[in-house]
Amino acid sequence: MKQDNKEYAERNLFNGLNGHSLISPLESQNNLVEPKIRLGILASGKGSNFEYIIKSIQKKQINAVISILIVNNPNCLAIKKAIKYNIPYVIINHRDCNSRLEHDKLVMKKLEELSVELVVMAGWMRIIGEELINKFNNRLINIHPSLLPSFKGIDAIEQAMDKRVTITGCTVHHVQKEVDSGSIIIQAAVPIKDKDSIETLKKRIQEMEHIILPLAIAKVAIEIRTNFKDKK
Ligand code: GAR
């Protein structure tokens, strides 16, 4: 995205849904935590959200360090981005594990080893279990390509098109046991155009994901430093 995130977000706020997108809430954008918040990123796919988190850190829109990228499959393209930006990464292949719990425990161990404070599921296509969720209670967030609570689960963009809704979008939310059900942190609305294909709509939704995920990280980082200070 060419525009500066903040400028782009503000422009969209003022333009409303008149052919553009709308982000709400926006109050988090100027808050920076000190010292840097330690992030653990979980990814399974292309890693475009992962890359935008890196760019937001570089642009000082969030004061964070990415302690680790964890991927669950060796072909995940996010690995290439980690190499490009010199971010430590580890492959914890779920196929090498006998159970979901075993995989979750390996992920958890790595996150704890590195004293990760906030875990960001940036295109993580696996359901995680209660143990990991409880360990990072209120410190584990996910990005989902719909306006939750509509269109939970996989193929959210296809679901929205099938239902012929005229506005969809993306949501960053806290992770709870029930899939895509935790409390909502920030959302962006994206109108669906008559001529949209899944690909064109996905592209516009992802442009908004790249803006709202860093905003959500900034917001939750402040909450973590406020609420978890004494528990570390
Ligand atoms: C994103 O669009 C994200 O919303 C979606 O996966 C994509 C990952 O893209 N996540 C889910 O559907 C989770 N249910 P990326 O790898 O380019 O960041």
C-alpha cells in the first residue's frame, strides 16, 4: 500500500462507506508502548499481514520487536518474508505431531522461551486449544476476513459473496475457545461491488487487514502493559 497507514485510515474514516472502507475504532493509532512489546507471529500462508506488521514497526507505527515467526508448514511463504527481513522463524510442523495438544505445546514452549508478550495469528489456519488460549489470555489475537460475528470459519470471503451481502470486511479479535468468537478489537468494512470476484474482493479486504492489524497490535499492547505489568 502506497499511502501512509494513518493517513489512509483517516481518509477512509472521513469518506465513510461511499465507495471506500471504514475502520472503527481508530483511537489507538498514536499510542506507543515503552519498552518495545515482544511479538510472536503465527502464520500459515503468504505472510502479507506478517510483512505489514514488519513495515509498521519500521515506520514506528508500533513499538515492537518480532521475537519469532512460527509457521506450521514448511512451504509457508511467510518464511521467505522472515528471511528477507531477518526475522527469526521456526517451523513447527503439525504433521510431525500426534495431536493438536502436542503441537500447541511446542508452539507454547517456543513463545514462552522467548518471553513473547503478545501472540498474533496473522493467517494462522489452525484451530488452537484451550491450554494455549488460556496461557495467553487476552494476549492472543487473530485477523479474520469478515465482519464478525458474520461468516466465521474458513472461506469467509466466499461465504459473504454467496450470501450476497453488500458490505463485508475484516476483524481483529481476541482468541477464545469458540472459533472466531472472542471480543472484537477493531473492524474495517469493505463494500462488495457488483463486478467483484473472490480475488478482487479479497485484495480489497487484505488492504484493510494490513491497516487494522497493526492498529490492533498497538491497542492491545497498551492494554497488556496496563493490565499484565505485575504478572510478568
Ligand atoms: C488473511 O486474509 C486472513 O484474514 C486469513 O488468512 C489470510 C492470510 O493472508 N485468515 C483466516 O482466514 C483465518 N480464519 P496472509 O498470509 O497474506 O497474511
